[in-house]
Amino acid sequence: MTYSYYKNMQQNNIIFVYQGEVTADLVSSILHMMENKLDGDGEDKKIKKKVFNVMVECLQNVYHHLDSADTTPGDGEINDRTALLMIGKEASDYYVITGNHIYNDRINNLKDRLDKVNKCDKDELKALYQAILNDGELSEKGTAGLGMIDIARKSGQKLGYDFHPVNDQYSFFSLEAKISRN
Amino acid sequence: MRNLIIEPTPKTPKVILNADINVFEVSGRSIPEDSVGFYRKILDWIDEYSKTPNPSTNFKFQLEYFNTSSSKCLLDLFRKLEKLAKGGQDVSITWCYDADDEDMAETGEDYKALLDVSFELVSI
């Protein structure tokens, strides 16, 4: 059992995985640990900064989502306050992958936002970032709606995403940011 | 007025707002989950300072990392300085970034484009 987990992670180049509730302290711990790992691996300073920035946005995105998610006691096997956080390292790229439950009725809005970001080239992302920064009201949680754009800008690559249907109420949303090591 | 000194943490920057010696600096990391809560103290301080500002005011920012929720708070902060400048005060902002850090340079350019106040980008 343990060996199969190990082999699976190794074959998929996963260097970190966490499943459970996401607290601010947990985010701090993961960032601290990954920063040490990036330093220890002697990763290029520029790449290290990009990976760190993308990790901050991805992890805090999940944290804010779960913090605002309605709790659903008695909802059987789904605990929508838990998430999956994974970090992968391949020869050419780092991956930051997050997964969490979302209500089905929020899929369209989120998908539109992701598609909009993915359609933008570098200059369009810059313009969109400035426009939202300048006009967007800060939400109560302080997530300025800039997270996805920032991840796309800093990673320089399209955002990968998936909505996996779970039941009538929920889907499992995964977001994958890739940062080139070159 | 009272100075505002905040020691750095792994998620929040070092803040020195000392009107007595004319030093206004924010440096380090700004990646808190609750950016609004953190920056409120600073914004309030600037409101108070703006009532009796020094003859010249240079705010220096030297950030290693900041998250997107901080980015909006920083713009709010810059807007207050912009307002002070528009009121006839000598106000400037210096945005220092690591010479290797293209993203931090670019974010500085984003702010410069949005603001009508002296905003200097300095590579260090």
C-alpha cells in the first residue's frame, strides 16, 4: 500500500501532496517548506521566485474559497472544506495543482473567468490586471479577483483546469499552474 | 505624531513610518491572507500624517514578494500619497526591485501607469 503511493508519486514527479483542511498556518508551513526545498535544490533565483509567487496565489486562492464556502454538516461523504494541494517537479517544469469542491451553479462563472484569462496574451493580461487593480472593489476576503491573472502572468503559461462532477450539488474543481524551469 | 513601526513576519513586511526623521519604508514580504487588516493601520497612519506632512515625503518600497490581495491595498496606499501630492505637497514614491526580478519591475510599471504622482523604479 505505502509502496504503491510512493511509486505513484515518484512516477508522477509529485514532490508534495496534502489533503485536508486548509488554514493560514498550513499555507505558511507549506510555503516555508517549499522555499527551503527550492533553496536546497539550488534552483535558479528567478524560477524560485516565480514558483513561490504562484504557490502563494494558488494556495491562498483555495484558502479564501474554503473560508467562504458554506459548511454543509450532515452532507455525508463530502466535506467541502477540505482540499487537495500538490506540487510537482519535472525536468522542464514545476506544477502547482489545487483541488477543491465547488457548487455546480458556480462552475459557469469560474469557467468564463478562466477561459478569459487563457485567451489573453502577455500584453492583454497586463491590461486586464491593471484594469481590475484600478477598478475592482476588494472583496471582503481581500481577494481582489486578480489571483488567476497573476498566476497566468507569472507562470507565463495557460492555466489548466477541470470540473469533475461529483453529485447534483458539487463538482471537484482542479487548477493546474505550470512554471517553466528554463 | 506617533511613528508606526511594524516588525516583519514571514507573511508581512517591515514597516517604518517615522515622520521625525523623515523615513517612510515598507520592505520584505507582503503575503498575508488578511491584507486589508494589515494595511488598515498603515492607511490610517497616512491619513493622520497627511494633516501635517513634512516639507517633503519619499515613500520607499522594497518588496521581495507580495500577493494579489496586497496589491490592491498598495494601490490604496499610493492613492493616498497621490492625493497628498495633488494637494500641493512634495511627495514621491520609490519602488526598489531586485535587478533579477522582472515580475517585480513589471508590477512597479503597472502602478506607475495607474498613478499621477512621482513614481521612480530603482533596480538594486
